[in-house]
Amino acid sequence: MIRIATIAALVLTVAAASAQQHQPYAGLQQRPVKALSDQEIADLRAGRGMGFALPAELNGYPGPVHVLEQADALKLSAQQRDRTRALFEAMKAETIPLGERLIAQETDLDRAFASRTITAQTLAETTSAIGTTRAALRAAHLRYHLAQVEMLLPEQINRYNELRGYAGNAQNHQGGHRPGGHHAK
């Protein structure tokens, strides 16, 4: 009897897992903007990076948000703190409107499909606009990482990488080749 119950439970587990694999989007139709999760919308509205700057972050180009979070451990000077705060505020001022634009564009695309008014022409135009906005948003986030690295000393970048868990990454070029001119003061 226990053996039959065990087999039945196993069969039900496999069946449930199989059903989930065939319905990966089940429930997403309830989203206000189908292509964006609630978390992604919140991140876009707050100017957060959403992984757009990973090529910089994971290759030794810290971002202003995380530098401010680690300011004490990095032993930032008062001038570095002020410049990083200003950089962070400038980044938000640029990326929040881009995030809002992306949300609006994704909403428009969703509505066009929902209302059955989408055409090949409007599809091409809308997705092209979305791509342009995503590219601008990503470039902005990457640009602020590039600017941030100019404000830090090599030892601060090395420490940042340690604090973030990147210390063993062979891609970090904090030894010989240095990005930019590092004018930290």
C-alpha cells in the first residue's frame, strides 16, 4: 500500500512539473503590461539598472548606486562622495524618464494586440521605438559606470570588486591596464 501511494505521488509530481513546463506564461495574462513584471516596472520607475550595466559592473566598472552603498568600506573622500551622489542623481534624472517611456511603449504594444488593432506596420514601428528606448536606457546606465570609474582609485575599485564578490574574476583588469584616467581626489 505504501509503495502504491509513493508511486502515485511520484506520478502526480511528474505530471504537475510537466504541466508547468507546457504553461510557462500561465498567469502572466493578468499583468497590466504583459511584457513587464511589477518588479521591472518598479525598477524602471526608480531608475534602477535591471542588469543593463552588467558588462561594466562585472568587468571592474562600479556603478554609483553600489559605490554609495559601500562608501565607508571604500574609504571615499568627501569629494568622491559628493561627486558620486551627483552622478547618481544625474543618472536617475536621465534613466527614470527613459524607463517611463519604455513602460508607455510596452503598454501601447500590449494595447494594440489586446484591441486587435496591430498591423505589420505598427508592429515594426512600435518594436523599433521600444528597441531604441531600451538601447538608450542601457547606454545611460553603462555611461554612468564609465564615469564612476574615473572617480575612484585603483585600490578602491579592487576593494569594490572584493565587496561585491567579484575578486576572483579574471576579467577584472585592475592591475596593469586601467580603464580611463582615474582622477580620484
